[in-house]
Amino acid sequence: MNRNRVELKTLIVILACAGLVGCATLGQDKSQPVVTQADSSARDGAAAVTPPPGVQVTTVQAEPNSTVAELQQLIENKAVSELRTSYNGSYGASLLFKRDTLTYYVALFQNQKFWRVIKTLDHAKAERTYKQFVEETNQLAEVDLKRIRLEADYAHTEKQLNERSDELSVLKNDLEVQRQQQALVTAQQAAAKREAEQLAKQQQEAHEQLKALQERIRALEAQRAALSR
């Protein structure tokens, strides 16, 4: 009797375990695979995130197992053809094509360093991505282009400032020379005027002396003439 009870309990435990296993099996969604394959469109490259305006972009070394490194190797091996390239400041976008695999590579770069690379077999997607990257270069380069224009304007203004400073220095020197010359001329004129006044005074005195002398001469001549009679 006790043996039968032990066997019954053992059977109940086995059935309970089997039921749990069955529930676990039924609870699993057979529509979802255990290992999920990555979306091919994500591998081909989803829309890249544009950095916020004003954020400085730092070029980093490409990872060995990356699309950037793959494209760099293809370019070094001359295994891709350049279809389109657009430059805006230090930024640029390129569309390249690998003939043997019909694969397109769309690259966004800065200072000749790849920043983002999208790989796809879809020609239309490649063209769209290239146009998107070109538009991004327009936006990203705006700050660089503005800086270039401001640098040119500053250099031009600084050049004009130096030229005007030189012109001002010349004018100041000219004015100083003119003032010195004016002072010299004024002094010379004053001296000449004093000399002329002195000469006029001397001339007047000499004239008066000459007149007095002539009067004495006439007086003496008159006396001599009177004595001669």
C-alpha cells in the first residue's frame, strides 16, 4: 500500500514537470525567430544624424571592420569609380561605384577625411543619399564660408587701416614740416622787416646828415665866394 502511494506521488511529479515544459513551449511565439537578423536597410545605412549647429566635428580613425575602412581600402586599391563629388568649404560629398558588385558608396567627408559612408545596392537610394549629403555640406560649410569671408574682410580692413595709418603719418609729417617752414618764414619775414625798418631809419639819418653836410658845403662855398670879391 505504501509502495503504491510512493509510485503515485512520483507519477504526479513527473506529470507536473511535463506540464511546465509544455506551457513554456506553448508560451514561446513561433513567429519570432530566436536569432533575429539585422535589417538589411540598416546595414545599407539609415539616415545619418546631423550634428547640431556650432558643434565641432572631430575626425576619428576608422575602425578596421567598418564601411569607412572598407571604402578607404577600395580607393587605395582603385577598385571603385568616382561618379560625383561636391565640395563646400572643408566639407564634401562623393558618390562612388564598385562595378563588379554593383555597389554604391556615398561618403561625407571633412578635410579629405571620411566622416560617414553609406553602402547600398540601390541606385536611387544612393542618389538620394548623395543629394542629402551635399545639402548637409552646404549647411555644415556655412560657418566655414562665413569665417573665410570675415577673415578676408578683416584682412582687407586691416590693410586699409595700415594704409590710412601710413597716410595719416605722412599728413602729420607734412603738417609738421609745413608748420616748421611757416615758422621759419615768419621769423625770416620778421627779421627782414626789422632789418628794413633799421635800414630805413639809417637811410633817413644818412639823408639828414647828407642834407646837413650839403648845407654846410653851400655855406662854406658862399663864404669863399664872398672872400674872393
